[in-house]
Amino acid sequence: MEFLAQFIDIVLHVDVYLARLLAEYGIWIYGILFAIVFCETGLVVTPFLPGDSLLFVAGALAATSGGSFDIGIVIAVLLSAAILGDNTNYWVGRWAGKRILAWGENSRFFNRKAFDATHAFYETHGGKTMLVARFMPFVRTFAPFVAGVANMTYVRYFLFDLCGAVLWVFSLCLAGYWFGNLPWVKANLSLIVFGTIGLSLAPLVLAWLRQRVATKAS
């Protein structure tokens, strides 16, 4: 419970912790940011790491750092981390998908029809899925892995993933850079971080509610 409480405190007060890291580690803060975003997007076991709030606060911190924390470098580092993380996740999923197919040929528990349906879905709607998923916590972590498992065409995957990464990093970092240090925003940053997380999770909640209603109706 103590670890969970500390983690929640870091997420809700990421501005304080990020400023502390900048003061303690200087230029190494770029490497720390890269590692956090890479793990959040590239490892299916770490979807809980801060993403949206981290980008926003990093932009806000760059605006008041006096040049010691450059917004251009911040965007370049975070964009690289997001793209490399997603592509690592995709290729791990691609590797896992091949193993699943090989295993499924000799297993009565493997549902080839469901696997083919997933592949068809990602071939048709995978581009939109990657764009939307980029702005949704947890889904952002799992979508590239599932795209790899489903054997989504890589060129198509990469182009949409790249567009999503550019939109995600630029929009949140620049929003923080331009608005993060306004007096009202600074005074209510924890509330804004919490609201950002809530808005990002809203589509998941709505999808779950629609599924519940559909299930009861049937």
C-alpha cells in the first residue's frame, strides 16, 4: 500500500518530482524522460507509468528553466522514445504472434477464426486504432503489441504510429510550454493532471458501459 500511495503521489505531483530530477541530474533528465516514455509505450508490463501528464509537465518546466531544459530537445527525445517504444512493442508482438500460430497448429484451444478476425480488423481499422490509442493510457501500451500479434502490415502500422506520436508529443509538450505556467494552471496543476488522466480514460469507460448495455439488451 505504501508503494501504491507513493506512485499515486508521483503521478499527481509529477511537476514537483520532475523539477527535482532536473535540479539533481541536470542534462541526464533527458535520458530519464526517454526511459520513462520508452517503457510506458514499449513494454506491456509498464502501462501504469505517467505519459500524458509527463509530457505536459515537461513542456511547462522547459518554459521556466531559462534554457537549461530546452523544449526542442525535450520534444525530440520524447518523440524518439515514443516511436522506438511502440516499434519495439510491435516487433515483440510480431514475434509472439508467430509463436502463437506455430503453437495453434497443434492445439485444439487455438481459435484460428478469432486470430484471422483480429488480423482483418487491424488491416482495416489499425490505422485509426493507433491514432486514437496514442491518447489513451493503457491502450497506448497494448495496441502496438496487439498490432504485432495480429500481423498488421508494418508500413501501414509505422506511418499511422508516426503520425500519432507526432500529434501526441507536440500537442501535450507545447500545451505545457504555452499554458503550463499560467497562474491558474500552476495553482491547480494536480487537478489538471487528474482531469487529463480522467479524460484519457473516458473512452474506455464509455466503451465498457456500451458493452454492458448491449449485453443486457441481448
